[in-house]
Amino acid sequence: MADFWTILLFVLAVFLVFYNFSTKFHYYVRISFFYITILLHGMEVCVTMIPSWLGSKGADYVFHSFYYWSKWTGIHTTVYNYEITQVDGPAIVICNHQSSLDIVSMSSVWPKHCAVMMKRILAYVPFFNLGAYFSSTIFIDRFNRERAMASVDYCATEMKKRNLKLWVFPEGTRNRDGGFIPFKKGAFNIAVRAQLPIIPVVFSDYRTFYSKPGRYFKNDGEVVIRVLDPIPTEGLTLDDVNELSDKCRDLMLVAYREVTAEAWKRTAERRGEPVDGKKID
């Protein structure tokens, strides 16, 4: 028994040394625990989500509860214009997409009665898929144009019928290199088809505290989030979608640079580092 405790203490000591002095080891431990947190939370909401599902509240409970599940990450969020997301009525909410950590940012600004649009492949992830079903998630097949267009009409009809907002990442995939990649048109097609307003939400760049390519995930994350004024679509047609998409992207890029500058300043002040010299993409 004495040998067991000796080995255990040695392993723990080695773990703590690597965790505190190896950036990569620190990253792998924290990101692994983050995905475990998502899994455990997904198992929990498979049961606790049912009342919210019956009340047609979308994914409200999922993200409100994940806010507390993710406290251990040390990510601090500052939200501007939160009240815009809490108005009644359906709308399309669009946001930049950086990593799986977006879930933490989303939990701080989650709109009232909102569901998520996701890639169909995620419908096959155990526990996650059941929680997604109870969250009124809409899955789309991006690689099948016929099904994707059918999803546009389905989304437009369901959102109005169930009085739901819909959260969409118009970039379509994670962008880890700063700025925005070109927007896909799905969210804007839905907004125009349903004649619903678009609410842009912008997250600041995460790279001061997190980077998958760089293999670091620090404990002092600062994220600044800004909700922009709703953009109406009444009277627009599908011919206006490209212009609408470009308009939203331009407005969000301006806001992205501003909130990123603020987040970097907050991070530098917390760490006692100089603020100048950082380039915002």
C-alpha cells in the first residue's frame, strides 16, 4: 500500500510539473477536460432539457446552464447590447466562428428562444444528438444542394410557427486565422425567405489565450462580445442576398477589430504587459 501512495504522489508531482511548465501539455489537459465537460453537460441536458423543449424555448436552458459548467476555463466575457438578443419574435442571429470555445461565448449572450443550425454529421454524436434534438436544433446537409435548399424553406416556416430565433455561423466552418472567411448564403436566404431581421453578434479574437495551431490554452481568457443593431430584410428578395451578406460582413468586421482591440487591451492589463504593437487582422 505504501508503494501505491508513493507511485501516486510521484505521478501527481510529474503531472503538476508538466502542467505548469509545458505549454503543450497544459493545452492538451485543458482542451481534453473541456470536451469532457461538453460530454457530461450533454448527458445532463438529455434529461433536464425536456421541460424547456416542451415549452418550445429552443436551446435556452442548454446555454444558460453551460455558462456555469464552463466557469473553470477562466474565460471572462464582456457583452455589449445584450438586450437586443432578448427581444421577442423570430430572427436570424449570425456570428463569427473560431473554435469549440465559441460555446462558452455563446452561453454569455444566448438569445431568448433560440435554436442552432448545425452540420448534419453532428446528429450522429452520442448524447450530443439527443440534447440537440431537445434544443430544437436544425441540421442541414451542406454537401447536398437540394436538401440544403429544402432546409431553407423548412427553417423559415418552423421559425415563424414556433416563434424561434436561429443561431447560424455564416462562415460555415471554424476560422482560426483572424478576421472572417467569406460568408455562405444559407442564413441570408432564410432571413429573406422568412422576411426576418438579422442580428449580428461579434466575438473578439481568442488568440491572446487560445490557439489550436499554437497548442496553448491559457487560464485568463478575455472575450469581448458586441451585439449589433438588427438588420431588416422586409421587401428584400433572393436577388438581394449577396449584397445583404456583404453588408453584414462589413459591419461585423469593423466591430470585430474594435472588440478585439479591447479584449487584447484587457488581457495586457491583466498580465501587466505592454498594449502597443499588436496587429489585428
